[in-house]
Amino acid sequence: MKTNKKMKILIYGGCFDPVHKGHIHLLKHAVKKIKPNKIYIIPNSIPPLKNHDNFSFSTNRLEMCKLAFSKIKNVIVSDWEINTFKSKISYTYKTIQYFKKQFPQADLYLLIGSDRFYDFKKWKNWNYIIKNTFVVVGNRTKKIIESNNDRFIVINMKPIEISSQELRIEPNKKYLSKRIINYIKDHRMYVNIQIQNLMSKNRYLHTLRVKDAALQIAKAIKYPKLSKVYYAAMYHDVAKEFKVDEILKLVNHYDKYYYPTIHTLHGIASAKYVKKHFNITDREILNAISEHVIPHYNCSTLAKIIYCADKLEPSRTKQDVSDRTGYLRIVKKNINLGFDKLYKEIKGKY
């Protein structure tokens, strides 16, 4: 005699900012345990129990989910919460209500990590969620999950211990797929968070001014690689406020005649740091970062743009450079001429 098994719908929501291998690892274990007919990945609009500062655009998070989960069978990446709640808080119980209407005869399973399991009773209308779904819980740390409630399905697995917050600060290749790393770079994601974590407020504001000046110069001279300008400018000073031993650890060998003081090494140290920690491998960008203090002979147009932007950003005074606006005017008309004139004045200070 045939039995009509209920359809199983697995719902997996979250910020996914960025989506990492821990998310995928958890989902794969849940699929093995539940064997769902359909899986809905649902990036949320604004999460109710998290800090909303520096929250990435919903379109970026949605696209990252499509890239990350595309190889898992029966996955549907849904924009329902993003489109329904837009800039408002998205509550899980409302998502469950929606899926109950869509699949009235199905069993709904909600996948969460153990971090959310421990604050579950803080969720709005958590009783409704428990009543209308089976909550699948996977451990995010080595701590074993225990529950006597038969509405919870516990998966104690070997976890991948990483958080999206950590990966926004440092996009570690160990925990992110190559496709996600490339997407983050292509869309200039998390750069502000990364540099703010490494510098004082004044240094950060200086960096933003250099970025704006660099883009203005690049556009004026019709330099086509604006993304390279952005990255080189934003990362040019990440090691500026590092301690001496931190800089020397990054820069093991250098020409002491060419770089007479530790101060002059911060460009090289910055380039080495962003290559190691932020997955910037483009040689032109790294050279521009390295050379914004003491440029090499016959350096690239990008390096000249960053050098000039650093020396001519709006807060520079006559003590820094004799005629900021005059130099800027020349640079925007002829980058080579402007750079040569500016460098001739500045180089004596080192």
C-alpha cells in the first residue's frame, strides 16, 4: 500500500554578509538529516537581534547566496524577505506564515545555528515558530547542543568556527569560496570596515579624502581603471599607524638608503598587509600603495594618481605643499607634468 509522504520544505534564513563555508557546511548536514524536497535560502532585510551598522546592500547578499549555494540540489534563493520588508526588520514568524500559505500540506523545517538557538526565546512570536515548524539546529562551536523539545532537531557536527563579522574585517580565503572572494572585490565590499579597524578616525577621514581626490584626478585624465584607483587609495595607509615592530615584521628587507626612516616604509608595509589579509593580488594596485610615500623611477599612472591625491587632498596646508590648488590644477590636465613638479618639491622632506 502506497503512503503519501508530506513534502518537506527547509527554510534557511540569515544575513549572509558574507555567506561563508560555515553556512554551506551547516546546510549540507541539515540536508543529509532532513532530506528536504525543496530548500529556500532567504537573506533577510534587517535582522531584529543584530547590530545594523555597516550592513551590506540586500542585492549583494542575495547575489552572494546565489553564487554560494548554486551547487546544492533543490536550492531556491528567495528575495521574499528583502522585497517584502525592504528597509524594515524582517521577522521569521512572518516568513513562516508566508510559507504555510504557499505549502499548506507540507512540513516546514527552519534551519538555524546554535548561536540563534540560545537566544531563540527572544525572537518575536517564537511560540508560533515552534508550533508551525521543526527547528533544525546545528552547532556553530564545539559546544554540544541539548534539547528535550521534540520540535527541535539537533545536529551535532564538527563545526566550522567562523563568523561573518570576522570575515567582513578580514576575508580569509580559508572560509570563503573563490567566487565569493571575487564578488566581494568586484563590488568593493567591506573596505570601509576593514580600514576603520586598522586606523584612527583622523587617518580614516584622510583616507576618504585621498580616495575622493584620486577618483577626481583619474576622471579628469580619463584613466579607465577606477576600481584600481579606489582600492589603492582606500588601502594606501592601512599600516600608517602600525608600531615599528609591526612594520618591520611586514617589511623584512629594504634599502635603508632609499627608505631612510621607518615612516617611509609604511607604504610598502600597507601593500604587504593588504595582499596577505585582503586578497589584493593586483601588482599595479600593490605598487601604487607601496609607492605613495617614495615613488620609484618611471612608476605607473596609477601610482602617480595615488601619490598626488595623497599630497593634494583638501586638508593639506602650505606646510605640506606650497600650492595645493595650483598643483591639483596641473595634475588634472597633465598627470606626468603635475607629478614631476610635485615630487620635486616633496622629495626633499624625506
